[in-house]
Amino acid sequence: MSQHPIAGAASKDITPTWPVMLAGFGQRTKPNTGIRDRIHAKALYLSDHRECLLILTADILCVPKAVGEAVSDEIAARAGLAARQICVCASHTHSAPSPTDAGDGATGVSDYVAFLKAALVEVGLAAIAGARPARFRSGVGRCGFFFNRRKHGSPNLVDDRVAVLAVEDASTGGIASVLFGVGCHPVSLGWDNMEISGDFTGCAQSEIESRFPGAVALFFNTTEGNVVPASNPRFDALDPRGYIGSDYTRTMALGVELANEVTRVVEATEARPSLSLGAERADIKVRPSFSDMPADEARRLMDTSVSTIQEFLGRDYETRIPLAHLWAAASKEVIDRNLSEAEMRRFMIACCLMRRVAPRLSKPEGLAPVDVPIQVIRINDFELLTLPGEVLVEVGLEWSRRAGTETAFIIGLANSHLMYLPWVSNFAEPDALVRYETVSAGLEPNGIAVALDEGARMLIALRATARSVETRV
């Protein structure tokens, strides 16, 4: 008789008890005022006794490189895992504490980062320690409330798939954990919300756990970079008027709709006693965005951007407005003056470019390549590519095309955060230099193509070695 595959899951509340700056919206300049709903760090451990995998998720904006590395290193050292077997990712809620200590004294952030690291390590080790014989259900659902903000819905290019993996306790038959993912920004609560919340993805997790008592529901975001809930005001990513009017009733409704589809998939699929796992990791080098821009062009862009900001905020804005509050001041100007689409875009893009071009100007010799950690993970039929940032939907569709299956997904915001990760075609669009996602891209235009090429190579290797483990009598 072969050994039965095992799985374990754990959850920990990571809601802070002290005031802390929230992440996700530059319009906020003060710490949170309360708690709308609790947020959590969670872990799922899978093992077929030849290979194992640990997925950690958290209701936070992103996983900074320092956090991901510290957590992965400690768990690896204490549990005997390799880096390729550990994935740390985030839901991308815009109503959680900032996970990045920039050393600027932002209220409560340094304490929260230390607290978050410890919590992720704790749940990871707990999931490993609690692993039990398991069976597995998996499937792909559909969800219809996604809207492509970059294209203003024309065309409404989105990925409506819902990835669902449920773990069933082999001894009781009960659902022990549910891992699920979709591609959509959790921004149903906008920048006017000052309370901590997991947004609709947090609501969906809570709803799923209420339907399967004792289960741990874990969420990962896929290709949310240019996608928001269709219930949001129909504005571009740059426009602050698209992210106000928070309505928690709407947030809960979205969470329930997503939970309904996850529940349907879980209940419609048959439990399998087999588990096939594979995991590979590569840390590739890619040049950051603007790295190949000539210095004189970078200087021209900087001068033009500063001049545009002065036009709207006054020539003395730098003496009156801290750089950290520039986005908030610009947003107020857009709203107070009710700027046209063209004027709003010119103004807000100037604020983006000023900060994006600054690193290039500080390095006359050019910007050095950056580390891009990627993983390819196989869990039965699912073939997952992890990417370290906010992935646009075109990238996810390209990964599925290369894999040749609808069970191929991206896990975004994983192991590091390199800002937006558009596809090559996004940079070729005629308005790419006035669109938030391309101006705020973390890598050169061909960077993600390089990552997908490497991911495809690793997937071929994993497919060649795939085996499954199941109970045989």
C-alpha cells in the first residue's frame, strides 16, 4: 500500500491593534480609523511524500521582496523545504495595512511588517504540522463581475475563470480547505474607506468558511492588473473619481457571488485520492522600465512633468506638499476642479512620470537588471505560474495559450512586488504613455515575455516528470 497524500491548512488573524497606514491608494495621508472586517494570513501544505508544496496567502496589498524572502528562508530552515516549494502571495486588498516599511516613519508600518512576517511563518509551520491524509477536488468556474478599466470596457477583455482546489479530509469526508483564485482588483472599497478590510475577496473567504465549517479558505489573485469590479464607477485607473463612494453592502454582495461559484464547483466535483505535485523556481534578471531611455529624454520627461504639476498646483508646490502626499493633492485638484478626461490624464500621468523617471536620472550609467523570481507549480490539473507583481489579463491569457489548457493560471503578487506587469502588446498601444499600468510597469516592455519563456521551459520539464500518488489496496 502506498502512502496517502496529505494536506494541512492554517489561519491567523493579522488585523493590527494599533493605528497604521493603509496601502493601495495614494490619496490616503492618515492611518486607519477602525476595522471593517478582520484580515488573515493563511497557509496550505500539500505532500505526496515525494514532493511537497506550501502556499501562503495574506489579505494585504502585496508581498515585498524583503518579506517574501524572510518568510521563505525561515520556513525553509525550520521545515526542511526548498525555496521552489514555497510561494508567498497576497490578495491585493487596498484596505489593509501597508506591508512596506520605507523608513519614512509612516504610522504603525514598521511594527506591522514585523508582525506580518512572524504570522506568515507561524501559519506555514502550523499547516505543515497539521497535515493529514486527504482527497482532492478541483475545477474551473466562471464569475461575471469583472471590468477592464484600461479599456473602459471596450473591449471588456477579462478572464472570468475561477480556479478552485478543495481539500477533503480522508477520514471524515469533510472539506478541510479551499484554495481559489480570480483576476480582479479588490477595490470595491475605495480610498475614502479608512477602515481595515479584506474587501470582497476577504468576504468571499469568510462566506466559504461559513459554508464548510472548520475549513480554511485561501485566496490568490491572478491577472488583476487592469481589471476591477464591474460595480465600480467606470473610470480609468488614474482617475480618483473612480475609487470613492465605498459601499460595504456592495462589497459583501461581490464576496457572496464569488463564494457561490466556488461552492458550486466544490460541490459539483468528485474527490480524487490522487495528488500530482511539481514545483520549480528560477530567479531571472530583467531590466527595469525606463532603463534604456536616453538620459536627455529622461530629463525632458522630468522637466515636462514638473512643469505640468506646477501648472495645476502652483510653482511652489514642492515647498508646500510632501512628495508622499503629491498623489493626494493631485486627486483633490482633479475632484475640486472636475477636470476633463484629457486634463486629468495629463496631470496625473505627470505625477506618475516624475517618480518613475527619477531612478533613471539618478543612474547616468543606466539601471541595473533586477531579480524576477518566478515559479511553475503543478497541482493535479492546475499549472500555475507565479509572477512578482500586478499582472495584466493579457499575460494570463498568453500563459493559458502556451500551456494549452484552461487550468493554467497566473498567481500574481507572489514572492516580491515589481509593480505592474503588462504584456508586450500593452506597450505597443498608441496611448501606452498615458495609461497608468504601462507607465507604472516594473520591467522593460519585453520583460514578462522573458519570464513566460522561462516558465514555459520549466512547465515542459515538470510535465515530463509528473507522477501521482494515491491509496492502493
